[in-house]
Amino acid sequence: MTQFIFFVAAIGALGGALGVVLLRNPFYSVLSLAFHLVCLAALFLLLHAEFVAAAQVVVYAGAVMVLYVFVVSYIGGAEQVPSGAVLKVLGPLFALAVAVELCIAMLGSALKGIKTKGAPIHSGFGQPAHIGTQLLTKYLFAFEAASILLLVAAIGAVVLARRRRGLEGGDEEPVRIRLREPDYAGTMAEGAGVRSTRYDELLRPDDESGTQQEPKPEATHTGGW
Amino acid sequence: MNIGWYLVVSALVFCIGAGGVLTRRNPLSILLCLELMLNGANLALVAFARMWGGESGQVFALIVMIVAAAEVTVGLGLIVAIYRRRLPIDVDELSELHG
């Protein structure tokens, strides 16, 4: 049973990883990565790392993937530029070479443990109580440093992605449209013979050409009211 | 299952991620492939923790996840800033810091 779960999860993890690399659309890549993470969490469960598996699903496949999906939908899945011819050939070759080398280095090493199912473990191995005890006693400094790192990263992301004035392309400028006001808008003040003075200030350059045909109102004081 | 199987899977995931980082040019895809590499390392850490029967490797894997989350936050912020400034979203074009 363990072997069956292992092979299903391992094939799922490897397929998800291949999907991340090979799919052209970034949105599908993100979904493939989420699938890969869930399969990896199953592998963690097989290794008796319950808390790490739960954190993987909640933090990674939940929160981080949502962040990715938001950014992909904001950018709109930019069209993929094909990579250069040299890298397209050399990249997979390099990856293959590293894979072969890593397998040889790990399986051919003198570590006796990798041929076994692992050392005998105490009950509750990898459960939240034990991990929490370790984090707050033996690894307290790493814990605090990680919290500071998260704070700095959050502030940095806000500073990086915030809207800045003056650095944008200038398309953020409010567009002011100056409409020529109709001569008579039919308000009660015009009926009483007082023209609205607000737009007269703006339209003064046009008035030399425009005043010939328009009838002069009787009350000529335009000083406002 | 022997620990060696898990190590082989972790090595393959890491190498798939490395190949993706080398071949893709969209920074978003490169971040995704970086996640793959970190996850391969995580799987190796957890497998070694199981091999020794200690929990230190699992704590290390958790710290790696935190660092990955921070990296994703800053990286996605950079991508959004690049997009806002109408720069090309292509790591080959973004070479002003080249020197």
C-alpha cells in the first residue's frame, strides 16, 4: 500500500513539475505547480512529516498559489517569448547532466541509511507538538529570524508594487476636458439676465469671435453674484 | 519504501526546475521553476530527517518554506512593478543592471 501511494504521488509530483516547465500558458503552469505541491505533501506524509505536509498544503498550495494566480491574471498571461536557440538545447542537457550526477552521488554514496526505510522513530514524530517544541527551544533564533524576514519581505513587496507618482508613464494624469459651455443653459439666473460667470473666465479667448452673433444680455455686469 | 527512492524523486524535481530556470524567459515562469527547485531540496531534507530519525530536517524544511514565501512576495512585487512601468516582461531585455 505504501509503495502504491509512493509511486502515485511521485509520478504526480514529477508530472506536475514537467507541466510547470513545459506548459506555455503561465496560468496552467501555476495550476500544475499546485498539483505538484499536493503530491509532494503526500510524499511528506509517507515520510512521517505531518506538520510539514499540512504547512505545505495550507501555505504553499493555498496562499502562495493564490498570490501567483492573482499576479498572472493581473499581468494577463504575457505571451511567451521563445528562448534562444543555444539555451533551448543546452538547458535540458544541463538539467539532465545534473540529474544523472545527483543520482550517482546520492545512490552511490556510502550512506547506509538510504537503503533502509529509515531509523526507528518515537511516537509522535513530525507532529505539531514536537515541531513546535523544536522551533521554540533549539531553533528559536531561526524562528525569530524567519519572522523578521517575513516582515521585511511584506514591507518590501508593498514598497515595490505601490503606485508611484511621477515614475509612471504619464498615463496616470487626470484628463481635463474643456467643453464650451452653451450660451444659455436655461437656468433661472440666466432668465433673470445674469450670465453664469464661471466659464466666462475660461472662454475669454474665444469671446472675440463668438460674441458677434450671440445676443448681449441686458445686465452686463459679470462680476459674479 | 527506501529513502533512496525519495532522494531520486527530489533530484529529478530539482533538475526539472533547474532546466526550466535555464530555458524560460518569462520571470513569472522562472519564479515557478525556482519553487520547483526549492521543493526538491525540501523533499531531500524531509527524507534525510526520516533517515536519521530526527526532527531537525523538518524544521529546516519549514524555514525553507518561509524563505520561499518571502522570495515569492518580493519577486511578484518586482514583476508587478515591471508591468506597471510598461517594461518588457522578459529577463533578457531587463539587463540595465548588467554593468
